[in-house]
Amino acid sequence: MARDRQLFKLTGDGFQTFDRLGEDDTLIFKPADNVPMLFWPDGQWCLEANVFMQQLYTKGLSRRDLGGTLKTYAARLSLFIRYCAKNRTDFRSLSDNQFALFIKGLNGERDPITGTMVREPNATIAIGRICLEFLASVAELHQDIALIGTDGRVKAAKRSNQVGYSKRGKPIVVDFWHHNSFPLVSTYKKRLPIHTEAIKALKTAVLSTSIGNIYLRKRRYVMRKRHPSTVLSTESKSEILATPLGSGVQPAILATQFQGRKSSTRFTG
């Protein structure tokens, strides 16, 4: 099956947007590179979505690493834009049942090959909250107060949650939208697997260690196990510590001195 076309593009390097008028009425611009511009699936400009992106940009959301948080918002909002286009529904014409079906589809989506869930419940909730925030922006843009709210066409409620404290000890409160169709929040946090390239790098580092070097380290370990009072001479300590692991370079001499003995034992590597 062909992959759906991405519904946004990032503004290029050097792109600027109007900021304010200077004292002499000159136009002052500010950098606006890596800001997502969203489109409908047929390629038409999506006005409401881009107004929303402009609002997020003005709030100072990150654009680092080719889009940052703004790109994340755009990717999640793209799912909603595609859903509305597929169902031939304008944002303002959306019903509560249609929004609930959208969330249900996200939460139940499975990979066609593996059959596993495409996203965790928390990811579905994050997408849903952004879409509700977007609908609130659409309502403000068109002055349609009946679009979203506890008594709106899309029945959603604004909630608050304390996430911590500031350096001055003041509570940090985050506001977010909630819809009854959202799945339960999952407290399970899935660890991401080690990337394939990282595994290859680890294997390469292990294989680059010479056999002689491994043998030498084992011998040191055995000697220290047998003689707990064993200490290394200052000369040998410096030589061993100065030898990088995995470099393949062996210390020339491993010297061990046993406390309580007059003589010292030397092993050549």
C-alpha cells in the first residue's frame, strides 16, 4: 500500500516573518525557519492549521533539529486533517461522534504486517489534546464559541494539572483539553531498543580488543583475587591507566608487589 503523502513542509533557511514596526515605521522581521506549513491532502493550503502553527510559533515552541516541537505538533495534526478530508468534513462541521471515532481509530490502529498496535494509549491522548487545542483555535478564528466546550458540538473540557515547582517554589500548572473518548492514561513507559547502528558500534569495539590484551586483564584480575593485599607499583599504575581500552596496545610490564615481602614479582606482558 502506498504511503500517505506528508501534509506539511518546513520553511527554509533564512525565512523571516513580520515582527513589529520600528520607531521610524520600518518593518522589523524575525527568523522563522523550520516552521511547518500544512496542506490538505489535495495540496491546498490549510488556513486554519497554519494560523494555529503561527500561534504556536509566537508562543516560542522549539524549531530546533529541523522543526522541533512545532514539527511534532504538525505531524500529529496531520492525522486529524487527513481524517476530516477523508470524511469530507470541515473543521467547524465536526460533530462529537466524529471526533470520538477519530480517537477510536487512532487507539485501535494496528500494523498491517505485524498486527501490533501502532501507538500506545498515551500517544493517542497526546494527539487528541493537540487536535482539541487546534479546534479551540478554529473556534476563536471564526468566532464560533459553540464549536468546542462542555456544551459545544465537540464536547470537551479544559483541565489543569500540576507538574512540578519553579525555582522560586511556585507550582507549575499545565492546562490541557480532555475528551471522554480518550483511552486511560498508561503508567507503563516503554524503553526504546538500542539502535542497530549502536549495536554494530559496540560489537566493533569488542572485536577490536586484542586477545592478548584480554588475557592480560584476566591475569591481573586473578592475581588481585588471590592476594587481596596486592597493590600495584606507581610505575605500573601509570602505565596501565594510560593504556586506552580497546586500543590493542598492551602495557609492557605488569608489576605486583605483595605487602610483607621483601621481593617483588614482575610479569612481562
